[in-house]
Amino acid sequence: MMFGMAVERLTVSLEAELAIAVRDAADADEQNVSAWLADAARRQLATRGLREVVAAWEQQHGAFTETELADARARIKG
């Protein structure tokens, strides 16, 4: 944790199986649960922002074609 960074404590409820999976994933990634969930939240927020960018682009230029989507998926997979 960085010094001087404001932190707010949240209480969340998860299904038991999901909570176990989160703990296991955090352990595997050598993070505590709070850090792991914060990273997951950042990724979700980034994805939300990307959806907004894509929607705005499609509104101006039209929907992506299946070929364009397949090319994008191939680039992501590397």
C-alpha cells in the first residue's frame, strides 16, 4: 500500500463458492483479498470505459463487422 493513499473499508457479500474462488485466486497471485478485489474492480471499470468508447465509435462509424471483431480477438490473444 502506498503511504498517504486514502483507503475506504467496504463490506461485501459473495456467494460462498465465489468467495472461495476469490481467496484461492488471490493466494495464487500472491495478493491479499483486498488487493485482488481492487485489481478486479479496476479492470471492470476499465472495461466499462472501453464499452463506452466502442459504442461512441460505432455510433459514428457503424457497427464492427464480424471480420473486424475476429481480427480484434486474434490480436488480443496474441
